[in-house]
Amino acid sequence: MPEHLTKPSSLRTDPDATATSLRVGPDARGHFGAFGGRYVAETLMPLILDLEREYIAAKADPAFRAELDYLLKHYVGRPSPLYFAEPLTRHLGGAKIYLKREELNHTGAHKINNCIGQILLAKRMGKTRIIAETGAGQHGVATATVAARFGLPCTIFMGARDIERQMPNVFRMRLLGAEVRSVTSGSQTLKDAMNEALRDWVTNVHDTFYIIGTVAGPHPYPELVRDFQNVIGEEAKAQLFEAEGRLPDVAVAAVGGGSNAIGLFHPFLDDPVELVGIEAAGHGLDTEAHAASLAGGRSGVLHGNKTFLLQDADGQITEAHSISAGLDYPGIGPEHAWLHSIGRVRYEGITDAEALEAFQLLAKVEGIIPALETAHALAWVTKAAPTMAADRIILVNLSGRGDKDIFAVARELGAEL
Amino acid sequence: MTDRIADRFASLDRSALVTFVCGGDPNPELTAPILHALVRGGADLIEIGMPFTDPMADGPAIQQGNIRALEAGISLKKLLEIVRDFRTQDSATPLVLMGYLNPLLAHGADFGRDATAAGLDGLIIVDLPPEEAGELELGGLHLIRLATPTTDDRRLPAVLDGASGFLYYVAVAGITGQNSAAAADIEAAVRRLKAATTLPVAVGFGVKTPAQAADIARHADAVVVGSAIVDLIGNAHGRKSNDIPGEVEQFVSTLSQAVRTARPEAVLTEIGA
């Protein structure tokens, strides 16, 4: 195995990166092609420029990397296993399916990879208070967890509607010492939680660090969140090399903002691997009730970056819909918008009903309850794998576990708890 | 081409009163009457908010104003028609459109030309820092830059480079209609900004009462009042008032009176120095 694939390091710079690599973005001002950038209130600009300087310094600081790697190993439990899903492969009858087990991380999802990185940056910058937005509550739980670990007070903004459908995570955050603030404006989901977090940040700019949970927001967030999540794909690449001696044919992940997907895809961008991102198609892409901003949206500016957004003809943001609170967002990270525009990653939609089927299938066949977000990627696999030869390999990011979703799923299935 | 903003500041020997309302609040039909009421009440310059579903820098008052206006069917196209209508009776009062970038992008590349033709004079785009402003076709519009309490010496040159019309000083780090800055802090900030630019300096955020407006008018070239007026419109609408423009005019005249009498001669001399 190549040496650079053997040592998991979350912030390694790729020795193969060249000017023709797809991995070198964004440019100095945070643009991925026509997307990304820094569209924020002037009050936040000096802070965001500070964050960028601090991040560049941290990347070059061996002590920062060492602390990050230590915490990822001993606190998060990395590396996460790469698991050959033999029963599922047999059940579907086609390509070999490998699951990257991010749901086994501390707190049950990939979100913590990024939170550990950002709280170390917050500490470097001398910030004394943490805020974050959350949809499904996975990022909120991960943020509350690292805030507890580092002894910083923490406020999580969460849409009132999401609080209702993700009660277990709300209770978890409170146990971890976080204040969970219910956001009742707008659609009362992730988008509105992000608005409210931005309002808090601009008001408390001097002492507060905003831990954004996905590869969106103003530069440098999409870049740094991606860098902290790259560990997923780096590990999976090395692990698959060890197991099969080769690259996967396809790598697939669910996409809301897109942090688990970019984490899986990025290390494969320059390789001959088909990359598939799964957007939440809700009730169907032919209805208005979906969260597929690439399939159903167009370019615009929201929450600090230019990207594909669900919006009406007047540029007003329209409400997204997904059974999964974590995908219920009318935008997508700018690097995904770019990868879509150049055709490097294929984005497809999976409906609520298909995700619900896959959720149950994985539980029954593999004994793994996936998050509803993750179930979207799995649903695609149930359709694609049977059409592929048995010597082909699909790598799936099993981004989160579904314990948090059992109440919502029970409701959908009409089961009494 | 006339420059209404420059002409207006040049014509005043006192601080200007700038008033903000959300376009289309509480409905598009009342917007032109409200704009005229602002002028009758003594507004020297008007900011019209272009409502947006996700007003990230605004507090509850203006969030509610945006919701009222959007529910009543406002759009950028309608707002430009309202401006055109206003201009048939008022060719002198500068009008500045304030809002977020996405609705302007959705209008397309003709936005600057269409807005200028309708009679707008300037733009304040909350989520468009100077670094990203290059792609916007401005037509004949001034793009008003914002300075804030976080605008340190390292940042200020980037804010001022290419600034036009006037400089808007956001007096508090925060959202609209919430906290108010201490008078001494505002005075120091205005002094610093005026040393760095020849543009007029307007101060806004957290200015709610005639007394606060007068305090700022002693030092700044303009004082901006927004949320207090939007709140008044929301309350009047809630009470089903049949004379919202009249109530707006009455409140603005108290602000105007305070701004007009704010500066004793001695202070004027000191400021001029």
C-alpha cells in the first residue's frame, strides 16, 4: 500500500495534488468555480478573516495536528471500521457493498470529526463561548459534546419543528450541558436555525465561535469542514486497499449540506471512481415537497455562500421538505454545487418512502439501524447494486446511526411506542 | 445625471434624518403613501427594505415587517413600480434600497439599470462585502458601504476603497432594532471614520427615540431610524388603523424635530474643525 495511505491524518496535504487536481480548491477568496465566497454582514468580515488566518496557521502547526489526531483516535474512536456488508450484498445480489462505519464514532455520526477540529480552532483563537445550528440534532450533539469536553458554554439553535421530531437528541444536548434554543421563525427547521445562529454570532462576535456543521457558510468554513471530514475518505481508501487491493467502483453518500459526502468523495476526486451524492427527494422531485437543491434549485446566495438554492422566481427561499431533519435544508455546500456543475459527481434523488424502506432493510439484514439521512444513500444502493456485476465494489458512507430516528420512523409506520 | 444623495447632503447644514421602512409593509398599496408620509414628517433620505425570507441581520421588528410584506405579495418588480410611482411626485428625496443579495440576483443582470431607471439612488446590501461586490452591475446606483464596531484599522481601507454615496456606520455589533450603543462610543467612531473618508457618515442600528436620534445628530452627518418605524407600522396594522401614513408622519416629525434642533452652534463649529 502506498505510504501516504497508511497513516490516517485528518489534515494531510495530498502529495499528488497538482494544478490539474480537482482537490486544490477553493481559490484564495473561497470560490469553487462560480460558487462559494464570503457573503456576510460586514460585522462578521474581520472575524472570518481572522478565522482564515488562524486556520492556515493551525494547519501548519504540528502541535495542532497532533492534538487533533490524538482526540480523533482516543476520544472519537477513529479509525472507524470499513465493513464488508456480506448479508446485504447477498440480499441485493450484485456489487460488493462496503460500509464506512461513521455511525460507530463517539456521538453516533460523522459530525464529531469536524467539531473536534473546530473547537481546537476556537481554543486557539481564545474564544470562550460556542454556538451551533442543528437540524437532526447530530451536529448539535457533537458540538455539545466537544463543548463539554473543553469546558466551554454552548448554545445550540434548532428549529421548533426539528425539536419535535428529534426529541432524543434535544435531551442529549441538554444532558451535555448545552442550552437548546428553539427557533420559531420561518419554516422552523435547519435554515431558520442557521439564521438565528448567525444573528447570535453577529451580536456576540468578540467572544463567540460558531461551529458550522456542514460544508457551507462563508469561506473558510466549506474548506475547513471538508478538511476535517476528509479523514473519512482517506481512511476508507486505505482500508479498501487493504481489503481488496483496489479502489471502489462507486462511492455514494447522502447530501444535505454535504459534509459526510465531501468527506468521503474528496480523497477520490482525482481517481477513476464514480461518485454519487444522494439528495432528499421528499415526496418526489416532481412535487414541491423535496430538499434537492441541485435537482430542483438554481444558483443564489444564502448563509454566506453562493450555491444552488431552492427559491422562487423572485429569489425568495422556498421551504425544503425531507423525512430526515438533517437533509431538510434548501441549499447545499458550494463545493458540491461546483462538482455538480463540472459533472464530476452525479447527484440523484431518493424519496422519503424509499429511504424508509432502506432504513428497515439495513436493520433487518445487517443488524444496523442507520440514520434516516444515511438511509437515502442506502436506498440508492438497493437500486444500483443488483444492476452491477459481482466483482464491482460500492463504498457507502454509513454516516450516522438511527437511534435518534426511531420515534419519527415509528410514527411514519403507524407503530405505537 | 443628478446625484440626489450628494445634493441632499450638500443642502443641509445639520445632520440628515434617514428613515427605513420595509417595502410592501403592511401591503404594497400603502407603500407609496407611507414614503410620502416619511418625507412630510421630515425624512431627508429614505431607505426602502427589499423583503427577504431569511433576513439574517435583522431583529424581530424587521423580520415581522418582511413577513407582512411578503405575505401581502411584494416583489422586487413591484417595489420598483412603487418607486417609479413615488418619483412622479417627489424628484428630490434620495431613495436607497436596502436588503439581501439573493432577490437582486434573481432579478438578473438588468437590476442596476432597472433600479436606476425607476428612480433609486443607492443600494445597501447587507450580505455583500466589498470583496464580492464586483459582479453586481450597479447601473447608476451608489453602493453604500458599511463600517461596524468590528471594522478595525486593518479592515477599514477595504471598506472605504470604492465607497460611494455615504458611509453607513452600524453602531452596534448585532442585529437591527436591539441594543443601542453608548453615545460616547458613537462619537469616537464617527470621529475616526470622518478622519478616513470625505463621504458623509450615517449612523444606524439601535436608534429608537427622538432623544437617541438627537444624540447621534450632534456628531454624525445622518442618523438612521428603522425598527422603531417598522414596529409602529406593525402595531398600527395590528390595530387595523385606517391612517398608517398619518401615524408614521407624526412619529417621524418627532424624530425630525429632535435632529433639527440637536446641534448648538458651538458643536457645529467643533465638528467643522
